[in-house]
Amino acid sequence: MQFLADIIKRLNEENKITIEDLYKLKESEVIQIIEKSRYNEIFNKWKHATQIKTSKTEPKNVYYVHQGVKTRYIEPLCQGQRMSKACKIANKMISNNLAYKMDNYVYLDFDFN
């Protein structure tokens, strides 16, 4: 999503799209504006990407984001107990989820400058 926001920001700076357009146009119309712009090639690379890459250090000459992410989960009640207490499998899955760290840089292999 950050990638789309960055493209739209640049199109706005180039007077190709206005803030008002974002309220009035359909999503498909905004996509058409992107596809007719000079960002069409990298937009298509993003659209057809099948994997992202991660790095602990800041990548160079590629499009990347580095955003802190909070891990969230819902632990339902099961017969008056939290699921992690009632089921060992659920407890392990919740522990794995909470242990997952997303403090790497996430990037695609193309330059967006």
C-alpha cells in the first residue's frame, strides 16, 4: 500500500492527479491514471511481483519500506478458558505469532527514484 501511496504522491506533485480526484474517481480510474503515467513500468513490476525480499540493513538502489509493525491477535474463549490454556496447539501458534519480528527492511528489486 505504501508503494501506491508513493506513486499517487508523485503524480499529485506532477499535477497529474489531485486530492479531489481521490475522492471522486473510482479505484479503477486512479489505476488507469497510474498506468498512463511514467510510473507504468514499475507499477506493473509491483503488480506482478510474487515475492518480496527482506534485509536487516537498508537496501540500496531499490524501492523499500521500513515500518514498525505491532503483532496482534485475538485469543477467544473456549469453554470459559482462553484458547492458549485450553489447547497446546493454539498456545504454540500464539507464541510463534508473538515471537515474529518485523523490523527488517522490506523491498522489491527496482529503483523508484
